[in-house]
Amino acid sequence: MWSRNVASVCKRRMRACLYAPSRSLASVAEAPTASSSADAVPAPNVVINAAVILNRSPILTRTPTLFERAYYAYQSRVRRALYNPFPTDFYFKTGSLLERKFAKEERIREREAFGGQWTIKRRKQVPSEMDEDGVLIASADQAETMGEEPVEPPAPRVHESDNTGDVKSLDRKGERNLYLLVRGKDHTGKQVWRFPQGGLQEGELLHKAASRDLEAECGINMDTWIVGKKPIAVHQPSLSESTKKTLGGEMYTFFLKAHILAGQVRPDGKNVTDFAWLTKEEIEPRVEKDYWTSVQGILSDF
């Protein structure tokens, strides 16, 4: 009797377990309580600026070093010693002015390549003579240059602005990369040398803000090109707690690279009072030490 009662109880419990409603999987993740949401740390407020590294690329080829000049001279001598002789009798008439001119230029090239005691002897200029019909008789030097336009000497590699120290000229330091540095107010209102920069508007992209701020500080008389949409460096100045409260949080300045294609800087005199086109070495003594640490790696050494 006792065993029959135990069996009936077990059957009822098994039936209750089989037909019990299963627990929903969604209820495994408990909803956050009011205490957990109150403990969440709010996102810090930051002030973001977009700055422009405006670059003027070199306009002259770099002067070769002594080693490079020696290497090129050696290669020129090797090529000249191995090349096939030029068939002058095929291209020039024997005894003609062109043949004599080519022979003279060939002697100059030989001397430049291998050296020697040969020197060009200039004939003294003689007064022009007329024949019986009044036609001007050309001298030997005039006959050699007959039919050719005068060759202008190349312009000097050192510009006048290099001699006068004009740092506002885009023609200075033709072999080097120049960068635009402006003198304006920083976040504390102090006049400092820095790159053109400005704040971001709500929902504005970095490269759009950089282009707008460059035009606002340097004028519209420049044709520039922002190279990319991503910054190449960032600067975070060390701020005091009072300055953070005044600004509304930490400050970050993102730098974007750009090239100047034409024009010149025309500051309005309010936000920017002065500007200069400087090399990397000339920028270092003008800017703050922590500012230089942030930008020195993105400036060219040449």
C-alpha cells in the first residue's frame, strides 16, 4: 500500500515538470537597475580644433653634394669613353661652319669630361665691315652663332628675398619645403606663433573645418589643396583646471596637410597679425616647446 502511494506521487511530480512553462532566454540578461545606471560615468567634454600645415613644395632641384657631383662626372667620363664616335662627315659638310662649330663644342665637352690644358681663345672684336654692295660681312664669331637665338644665362639659385631676409616671400629658399606660420591668439588670448587653425561647428568634418578656418585667418587670395580627410598629427596642450572649466574641457588640435598652388596670404589683422613662410629649422625657435614636440615629426627636413 505504501509503495503504491509513493509511485502515484512520483508520477504526478514528473507530469508537473514535463508540462511546466520553459523560461524565456531574453530574461537571462537582467535589465539594469536604477542603481547601475546612476553609476555610469558621463562622457567628458572636449574642445576640438582643426589646424592646417600649409606647405610650399621646393621650386628648385636640390644642389648636388660633392659626392654626387663626383659620381656624375665619373659616369660621364665612362659613357664618353665607351660611346661610338659621331660621324661628322655624314652630317656636316667638310670645312663648313657647322662642322667647325661642332668640333669646337666637342673640344669643350672633352675638357669637361677628362680635363686638359686646352682653353677657349676669344678673338678680339673687330669693327663690322661692308662689302661693295653695302652688305654686312659677318666675323668668324658671328658666323658661328648665325641663325641661332641668343641663349640667356640661367637665373641665380639664390633669390633676392634670401639676401634681404624677407620671410613673407614664397620665392625664398627655393630648394626647401616652406610652411606657413601665423601669429595670432591662442586659447588663453596670448599672441603666439602657430599654424592656421580654428574650431569646429556642429556636425562639421575636420577637413571642411580646416579649409574654412584657413580662409578665415589667411584670406581668400590663395588657391590651396587639402591633401586628405584624415589628420596627420594631434596636439593636446597641458591646461590648468581653471582653463578647462573656462573652455569646457580638454583641448585637442588636429593637423591636416595642405599645399599652396597660387596666391599669397592676406590676413585681416584681427585674428592674425603677422605671417611667415619658414623652414623646419626656422619654426622651432618661434613656437612653444610642447607645440614643437607635437609637429616636428610631420615637417620635412629638406
